[in-house]
Amino acid sequence: MSDDEARMSFTEHLGELRTRLIRSGVVFFVAVIVCFLLFSYFFDILARPLRPLQEETMIVTEITEQGERIEREMVSQDELWLVLNPLEPFLVNLRLSIYGGIAFALPFILYQICAFIFPGLKPKERNAVLILLSGCSVLGIAGALMAYFGVLPLVLPYLIAYAPEGVDF
């Protein structure tokens, strides 16, 4: 097949682009629904760096009926999360589901982008794009893991220390 026979017309390119966009949209939508159904599992994973902050020892002062002050130590565990308006639990669920859907659908979406663009690239250009794409993916995942396991547990106590008086965590 010659180059002229292998070339697609403008409308054929638009048709292929439309097909790839629809496939990517369907996969993204399914990923969002799956993440919405598994919300409690994902929320537990994302809240894990906050667990050590919730298990702090507090000194509680109580006043008895006789007017005596009693101080005792309490270990707070599994404190409830604070909700400021009735829509917030649903919006948090929706946001987390959308972000999770993006994360899980991204490999398929990148494949669709590459499958659309690669036929127009020369072999050296394809190799360069593949090397950059795989390198960026590995570094992105490594950065997210470093932030989750390394930076968040170290930084959160300092960020919470900047809260003004009257703000409780």
C-alpha cells in the first residue's frame, strides 16, 4: 500500500477522533461509577496519613458536682469527621470518585491518544514519545507515592500547628 492509499481524509480523521473520544469517555464514566461504589475503601486509604494525628493523648479537665477539678488523660481514637453542610459528604464522595476515575482511566486515555497520533509520526519520533511518556509516568507515580508515604506524615503536624485558636482538629 502506498502512502497516498494509506492516508485518511479529513472526515475519516474526525471519525476516528470521535470514536476514540467516545471510548475514552465511556471508560472514564465507568471508572467514576466504580470509584463511587467503592468510595469508603478509597476514603480509608486517603485518610490513613491522618490516623496518627487522631490518636493523640489529651488532658481533659472535668469539674465534678462538688466543684472539684479532675484532670485525666484520654487517648482520642477514631474521631468523627466534621461536616459543615449537608451536601459536603456527597460532594466529597463525588470529587474523590472523579479523581479516582481520572487516575484509573488515564492509561486507557493515553493509549487512545497515542493510537490516534502515532500513525502520523516517524519511527524516531515514536520512540522519543514512548520514552518520554513512560519516564513521565514512572516519575509521576513515584512522586505521588513519595508525597503520600513520605511528605504527608511529616508535614501534617506542622500544618495543623498553624491553626488559629478556637480551631480544633
